[in-house]
Amino acid sequence: MPVSMKNLDPAFQGAGQKAGIEVWRIENFNPVPVPKSSFGKFFSGDSYVILKTNALRTGALHHDIHYWLGKDASQDESGTAAIKAVELDAALGGRAVQYRELQSHETEKFLSYFKPCIIPQEGGIASGFKHVEAAEYQNRLYVCRGKHVVLVKEVPFARSSLSHDDIFILDTQSKIFQFNGSNSSIQERAKALEVVQYIKDTYHNGKCEIAAVEDGRLMADADTGEFWGFFGGFAPLPRKTATEEPESANVLPHKLFRVEKGEAIAINAARLTRELIDTYRCYILDCGTEFFVWMGRSTSLDQRKAAVSAADDMLCKLDRRKCRMIHILEGFEAVEFRSKFDTWPQSTNSVCEDGRGKVAALLKRQGINVKGLLKSESAKEETPLHIDCTGNLQVWRVDGQDKTLLTGSDQSKFYTGDSYIFQYSYPGEEKDENLIGTWFGKRTTEEDKASATSQASKMVESLKFTATQVRLYEGNEPIQFFAIFQSFVMFKGGLSKNYKNYIAENALPDDTYADDVLALFRVQGSGPENMQAIQVEPVASSLNSSYVYILQREQFLFIWSGSLTTSESQELSERLLDHIKPNVQPKLLKEGAESEHFWELLGGKSEYPSQKITRVAENDPHLFCCTLVKGELKVTEVHNFDQDDLMTEDIFIVNCHSDIYLWVGKQVESKSKMNALSIGEKFLEREKLSTQAAIYVVMEGSEPSFFTRFFSWDSKKSAMHGNSFQRKLSILKNGVTAVLDTPKRRSPASYSGRSSVDKSQRSRSMSFSPDRVRVRGRSPAFNALAANFENPNSRNMSTPPVVRKIYPKSVTPDSGILTQKSAAFTAISSAFEQSPPARTFLPPRSLKAIALDINKPNSVALSPSSVEELRPKPETTQEDQKGNAAEDDEGLTIYPYDRLTKTSSNPASDIDVTKREKYLSSEEFKQKFGMAKTVFYKLPKWRQNKLKMSLQLF
């Protein structure tokens, strides 16, 4: 039911429109905005409403509402805060979750907004904030509890307040003491130091001494003696007494109440099911330590206010005011609420599709051409890779307990029935980094998977756990994986013995790819640095209007372009032919203009989709601390996290939904480090994520940039010695971060010695830093030498040149007086030190592709003349003149261009229609193609075909 805005408080006008925190204090039963300078300052006699707005990756805003009740706040003010929280939720559309926060019993989520802590002050608006100013500094004692966020509570300044289980902070005029109970954890001690820093900055203007006192150390040092002196001297502390609150509330059975006219009416039911609650009513679920107020989507604002008041009255009558209370709107139930029910249907609230896409799908079903509608979508921003793609790659195919090193182009050809191990060494921001991963095809055997995992883990261990490990499954690869390989081809079938044995034992056909079999490949990717050919079933239903396909059968080769594809996608297919079917001329087909032979190869026509295949999107990251207790995984979410939340004694998981990142601290035991992947698998099961999602294992001190992007990262902190407490104490006392010596950069490490892979066969791109020169493929000098020996009729495996800056250092002041010999030597030497100039003899791209690069933010702007320089010029050298003469003397009849085109009204007869350009004279060839024939035939086939198509000769 729509909620009327006329009854909403004007103080909430415009609230929640941007990311951040907003706070209102209840004054005379009205919310009054609190200035930003006073955020985190609470008074025990007041009530507050707090709004936390987060901007999600999708661009949407997410809201959480908390109302904080001071221990001395009146019942009326507390009730007003609860009602105002409901009003604020209505003003934001009714989608926010509302939390009741009681002083000294706040949730970790609430405390994370005001890190490192909140220390409520006495007084409030009702008392006029009249505080007695102390004549001298008053010593105060605080108890600190919490491993991830710290709950600070002032306790009486007496020895009896101390215990072995907690951490205490004694704030005196000249020194702040932190007393670490013997039973407290290192992580709790480290977090308490953040409170010490806060007190030092807030109450001492950053000028006072810091001392750490260990429980049980007696009078070992001066600081310990001084600390106990404030309590009249040292005396043993008593052992823990039964002072904790009773846990009986935890075992109370769950009770459901329906709210009718402000009264809670119990619902008697043997089992809690979703069918018990109705969209036109509000309900209260009593779970002992937690109270949930569920509000139907069709309820009015008055009904929701009445439900909150009824729940508050119940807590008072039951004397359980310290219980947590959470308000939830129908359709936005959290997991913690749904888990209380025996049955709860899967959520039907899917993410809304793009409006244009829905309209296009509807129109297409009505037979209307939607090509223009879909192509009018705005271009997606290029996804940042967060990894340097100029490193060294080694790939092994696993075969039982053995592995075979793949070389050359084979290292980018995977089979869906096999398992693979890859090691990628690349330059990081401060040192060389290693990525060791496993890739499992959909039909790989369990034996090969186990062997690959074991061997990869041993490789990581041999590198002293400094490498990042990743586990990948077919179809769930991240973009970094494809960027590393650049050109990736996936074939059906497998080559390992275990796969062959499996299909033989189960009497399954062996569909392993071969050159002469019928095969269909889907081409996908975003560009030459990220392109894939995936073999699919050779049937018409495998086609998709949003993709380009390659169909082969013996000597037949087709490239089929869907109606929704772009010229860039078609160009990728021609590049990928170099890896699948080199030296074979394809026949180009467009959707709707297929030949009968094409459909015959696919077994006849059938319906096929037009929407692009979507991958699981990366969501906003969430951080979890993980511990294994008797084999069971326990996780705790860390809200509003930063780097300081990562403790070297623990394992943390950054959950992005599509993939997860395990961060393993240096002081985690070796057994847990070896089992990190299994912890990640348990986490996927617990969170009901895809069990084939990518799992990264990141070691402290070797964090790659694709992990540190989730934090405001300081690499010096992860390079420190000691445990978490020792590190933070060092920072607090010294004022600077104590760091280890940064390792010097060295040659990329390899698990099995120097790589046998010729780097000239691997085309690389620099995607990590836009300021560095992009280096691709072989060195310029090698290209210049090899150009004279390459077969002009074979496909060129290198990719088109990338525009590069011509750095001033390549020009020497006295270059004009160099002798011819020294100039030649300088040119050859400089070719090994800098990227080649724009006129290097690498295959040129079309002017359209070059124009696209100019529009990219990291590209170098070119003038029209510079663009023209990228096309090889028909220089009239003596060698070219000889070549041209030879071409004219081949014995072929020379025809004018007009008679050789496909659309000629007077076509030439007795010519090879696949080589129309050969019948042009040398002069007319240069005029039309802009280059000599010798230069043209050194281009890759796909580039030759492009030029011929543009001239109607193909």
C-alpha cells in the first residue's frame, strides 16, 4: 500500500540521496539534524536516528536505519525514535532494514560506522547538558570487548572491575595504559589499541605516553608498577565469576505474534512457515535474544508504527530490553530472518532487466526488427584488469600424477575433458608476483582434478607461500584469466588417460576435436587482448544472433555473423582462425543469408536465441573472518572494512559473489594454509554460492593488485614483523610504520626452471598501468629480421600494432652528425630498448579500428597524417621495382579494376575468383591497396580479406 508523504517529518526531506551517514537527535519528540562534526558523539540521556546510505556497484542506493537509545533516555523519547525510524523508512521507499540499538549492546554493524569506537557521555537534551567541569583531570577506566569492532564501556575505577578475560584502558592525565587480560586474544588487544589512539587524539590532543601492561607480569617493568600504583599496589585478580547474563533466552522457542489494533496476538502453529504471514498485516517474531518486526508490503504507515510500539511494549513487559530488534519489510527479508522459518520459498524478487532489452524481446516476438534498438545501448566501460599482462606464462596439462608442459600456441588450447595448471609470473607494483592456478573442464575426471590441485599446492609451497593461488572452472573464468592468455581456444573432448578411460568404461562417444571433424566455435571477447573460441555442439540451436561462429568440416570453413554482432566481433573470428584453421580461406555468411550447405552441415534449421550469454556479475565486496571449529566453518562479517581489519593470525574472505578471495595471514599455521582452498569451498556451500565460483588464495605480504583494490592499501603494513598487537603498538608508539626491506625485483620465478616457451610466440599487452609503454609480441629487431624469412602465404600469428608514444630519449642531440655505420648501429640498439615506432612492419589495422583506439582514454591522439603512416607505404625501392616486374611477368592476363570486382557489369572470364587482385597491374594495385603486392601478401589472411572486401574483390 503506498505510504502518504504528508504525514512524514520534514526533517527527513532529502535524506538518503547520497552515500554517507546522517544523524538526527530526538529533541522534544522531534528529529533534529546533528552536524557532521558531532557524528559519533552520543549522550546517554538521548535517543538518536541514524541513516547509513551505501552506493552499490549497480548505481543503486542501499539504506540501513538504526535508532540508538541511551541508557538514561526516557521511555517516551525511545518510543519516538522507533516511530521516526519507521517514518524515515517510508520516506526512502520502505526498503531499509531498521535496527534497534541499546547503549552498551550495539550491533557490530552500527559500531562499524563510528570506528574505532563510541564513548557515550553523561547527560542529554532533557537535562540541558549541564555537566560539572572537573577541577583536575579525572582518571577513567574502560573495558573493551570485540575482535572486529570494539564495544567500549566505562566501568568504576576500582581493582574489582579488572578481570583476566577482557582488555581495560586506564586513561590518566599524562599516560594511557592498556591492560591485557591473560585470557584475551591477540586480535582483541590489537583492536583495543585503536581505542587508545582515539582517546589520545580526542582527550589529549595527541600528546601523552602509551603503555601496555600484560596480565600476570607482576612488577616486571616501570609501566606495570605505575599502573598498579593507581590501584593501591599489585594484588592477584580473582578468577572469573558468574557475572554474565543468563543464556536462557537463547533456548526459548520461537513465537509468532500478529499485531491487531496495537496488540500482539499469539499465533499457535506447530511449524513456522511463510504461509502464516500475510501482506496486509504486521507480525512480531520472538526469537529469544532477537525480536523481528515483519511489515507486510500492503500495510499502512500507521500499522507499521503500531507494530513497532507493540514490540517495544513486549520487551518492557518481558524485561528483555537488551534484546536486539530488527524491522523488516516484506520482500526484503534478510537471511537471519528467513532462517527462523522451517520453510521459506526462494525469493522471486529478481533484479530488474534493462527496459530496452525487455521491449526489444517483446518486439522481436512480434516479428519486428530490433537490431537498431539493441545496438543503441550505450557502450559498456572497459573492465579494468588489475594485473600486468606482460609477464611469463607456463601451462601444464595434467595426466594422472604427471603433467605435460605445453609450448607455443598449444598453451592457449584447452580441452573440456582435461585439467590444467598454469603459472604466471609478472611485475607487480613493488616486486615480482606469481599466480598459480588450476583450470578444470566440465568433463574432467575427479582423479585429474585432485592431482592438479595437489601439484598446484606443492608449487605454491615450494615458493614459500608467496604466490597467489586460484581455482577455476570452465565457464566461470574471470577476465584476468582470458587477458593473461589473450587468445584462448577451448575444444571438446580430452587427451588425458583418465578421460579416455572414463568414456570407454561408460561407453560414451569420444568427441575429442580433430582437424577434419565437424566443429562449431562460438567467438567471444572484448578485443584482440581478450578473445576466445569455444567449441559448441554443431547444431543450429547452438547459434546466437549476438555472436560470430566458425563452422568447419574438412576443407569447408564458414564464418557466420549474427545480426546483432559488430565488425569488431567479426574481426576477432578471423584472428582466431590462426589458432584453429590456418591457411584455409573461410566463406563469410551473415544471418539470414546462409547457404543450403551451411544448414546441411548443422543438421537443418532450428530456432536459436539472440540474447547474449551473461556471466555472474561481481557484486559489492563483503569481508568475513573465518575459523574452523571441529571441522565446521564459522564466519563473522566485518562491516565497513578496511586494511586494518585484516589480522595476521586469521583467514579472511572477500566475497564478491562471482568469486571469493581468501586472505591468509602470515601467522596462520601451515596446515590451514595448505587447506585454504577447502575453506573456500566450505564457504561457497555455506553461503549457497556456485560451487564452481573462482577461489583465490592470497598470502599476506604478497597481495596482488586485483585483491588490494578492495581496500585503501598500504603495502608497508603487510610487510611488518610480529603479531597484530605488536604491529599496532609499534605504529602507535613510533608514529610511523615499521617495515621490512622491500625485495628487489628479479626475473620471473619458475617452478621448473627457465621457461621453455618462446616468448616470441606469445603476444602480450600491458593492461596494468596506462602510463607504461604497451609491449606486444616479439621485439622490433626480431620482427625486422624474421619478416624476410616468413612465408607470405601463411597466417601471421602476431596481432595488429598498438599506437605508441615516441619518446624524446630516442633522439640524440648529435644524431645529425652520425656516420652511416654508427646510425645503423644506434637504430638496432634502440629497437631493443623502446617500443617500435608507428611504421613498424606489423600487420596494420583498418582505419576504423585505429579510430576506435584514438577514442580510448589511454590512447595517444593521432593526427590524420599520423594515421596514414600506420599503413605501409609503397616505397619505390629497387627491390620493390624488381618485385613488381616479377609480378607482371607471372603470365596472368592483366585486367582493369572495373572488370575484376564482384559487381562488375562486364566481369573478366577465366580468372580465379578467390584471387581477383592478382590480375591487377602493379600500378593499379598500388593505387587501390596503397601498397605493393609483396607487402600485401605478407599481411595475415584475415587482413588481406578485409582489404579485398572493402574493394569488392572478395
